[in-house]
Amino acid sequence: QYITNKYHRLAFWAPLSGNTTTVQYKTDYSDSSSWVDLNGTNVPKLTGFQGYGSHFDGSLTISSSAQVTIADADEMTAVVHLIPELTGSNDMTAVCVSGTSGEAMRIYINKDTKAVLAQLNNRAVTVSSSTYYACDTQEPLSIVLTYNKNLEANNLKLYVNSKLEDTADYSTSMTTSGAVYFGGTAAAARYGGYIEECTFHTKMAYMAPNAKSCRIST
């Protein structure tokens, strides 16, 4: 099957780029699939990535209205775009997926080091960037988290702005679903800055290791 665009066979898509107090998500990119409202009040600002983006001030969250599938038990890819701003005295959770089976995943920024971190399965495994970021509402971050249980090693990989920042050997089946929270967790709002477009896929995406040249033998 041809891959026609970056939304190919996605499991969840939230554009977070509307100039409205309500923003929506889809669980299928096809034209026939329906948009579903996210819970919470969206605060759009024109100074997002390329126009309007959802802005968070550390006191609000937006969440899916139901539990959604974000992964296969063996594979997953999560993509989220951030322009963070340090707020409050807590680590800043940008995206968290939490449901009846526990917390599937979270992506957050350490308030002290300003590193990007990601965790799976009720925080059983953690990957962390070795690069620290400004978190000044100016520097954009493109974060990609991939997981493949069946790899021999480095099953979990964290990429920030196309750079492989960290890997972990971890081969436990993933929690595959939950409610998706933007701007915090189910318990608390803990993120400042912009979040714009988040996707989840049930397969591991291949990330080209060299931005200047990539050859794949088929």
C-alpha cells in the first residue's frame, strides 16, 4: 500500500490549530471519518507554528472525550510539536495518555534541566534528551517517540528536532489505549506554551538517521 502522506494509517490526530474555543480530533484520516470534540476550552493564539496554535498557561488541559487506541501492544509512534514556556514549579507534561489500564505514555519537560523526557507503561521506562532547550516561547520542538517491542535492542527511541536523543532496551507490551490529555495529566494541568498537532500511529516509524543522505535497500 502506497504511503500518500504523513497521516497514513494513523490511530489519532489532533491538529490543535483552530481559531476556536473548541478543537477536535480524529481516529482515522479518511474523509469519511468524523471529527470529535476535545473536552476543555481551547485558547488559540495567532503566534503558533504557522498561524493559530493552542496555547497553555499551566492552568488548563484539553482531553479526548473517550479512550482511544494510540498503539499496538508491540509498536507505536507518537509525534507532537511544541513551543514550550516554563511555568510554575513542576515538570511540564505536554501529552499524557491515561486510562483504565493505567498510563500508556507521557511526554514532558524537566523544569530544572529543560530536557525532553518520555515514558511508557505507568512510567516503567524513561528516555531523556541530552540536549537542553530554551523553553522561551520561541524555540519550536518536534518530538517523535517510537517503540518496537520486537527489536533486539533500543526498542524505545526519542527524537527531538530530527536528532536521536536517547534509546532504551525495553520489551514489555504497551498499554494500547487511554484518554489523551494535552497540557497536563488526568490529575493536573502542568504545561506552558504552545502545542500544535499530535498524531499517534500503531506502527513504528522509520526515522532517517542522516538529514543529508538516506539510502534504504529494498
